[in-house]
Amino acid sequence: MNNLIPMTVEWKVEADHVAVTYRVANSGAEPIYVIDGSFHVGPGGAVVWSDCLKVGFRLPDTAVLGSRLLPLNPLVHSTYSPATFAIRLAAGEAHESTLTAPLPLVPDGMTTQPVSHEVVIGGKIVLPPFAGEPPQLADRPIICHAANFDLGVIPDDESLSAQPARLANRNVFRLEKAAWSLQRIVTSERSPIELPMRVPSAVVEKAG
């Protein structure tokens, strides 16, 4: 898919965050949908767009930043059908956006604060798992010496039931559950860059 969807990426490191500006084009004959950031419900119930990057780590020293759909959680999505929102690019169209992540980076699903092994609900001690295992503790600072950017791209398909929508002053399309199985990842070339990150000590020991 990378051949039909050329992408350029620029990196900018500031004191407290890293910014990734990407430009992607649809050189194919059919429409595609691009996962650009994410949406969540903000104060007062208003829908807010977030420019936060997904964060991952690849041994031995590569940060993997991206804008893509994460795997569905069976504990959550077994009770209702998920949907997402994406930018539609017709044949020949291009899209540019800037997304950010705070520094130091922390991989998704991890925390920098120790997680209690028990919580108190209604005066009773409840032990994990509460809704799965607690997040891993990212307690070891490291420096990543390279980075990749991953972009989630979804080819047009009837199963998406794509519907135009206006959210947070952005023109997007609502896509149904099929988006997760149809998503393809367009990956940038590995870029030499120094980014501080926190990961679990066990990860560093494994790499050593």
C-alpha cells in the first residue's frame, strides 16, 4: 500500500514535546480514509479533537509514533459495535497534519506512577484484575536514537458504511467496525532522532 500512498514526515523536538508533521497523498484510483488524531468527549459533553500521537517502542532503541486504530478491547466492544472517524481522500487528493506527544515519551498502556495492587470500592478491598491487568510501570529512562511514524489508512469498502460528519469543526467520515480489519499501516522511513522515553526496567534488561 505504501506505493499507492506516498508519505513525507518532518520531526520537530521541543523541550516538552515532539511534533510530527506528515503529508500523505492518494495516488490510487479509489478513495481511502486516513486516521488523523482522535476524538473524545470533552467538558460539557462537547466532542474534542486530539492531536496526541500513539506511542510505542521497538528494541533496541526505536520510538514508534503513529496515528492509527488500536486493537479492539473485547471487554468493552463485545457489548456495542465500535465506530471511528477518519479523513476521506479521493483519488489524487492529499492531506497534511501535525500531531504531538509529550516528552519524555511513555508507551501506550504504561504508566510512570506505581499502580496500587488493590482498590477500595464501597468499603471493600478489590484485587486486580479489575478490567484486565494493571498497566506496566515505565520506570527506566532511556534515549531512543531513531523513530518511525505509522499512519493508519483504510481502503474504501461497502462494509465501512461511511457517513459524512462534522466533529470539532472538522469534516470527517464515520466508519463502522470493519475499519479495524481493513486498516493498513503506512510506515515512514526510520529517522535518526534523539527522543527521551520511559520504559519498564524489564524491557531494558531484555535488550541488554
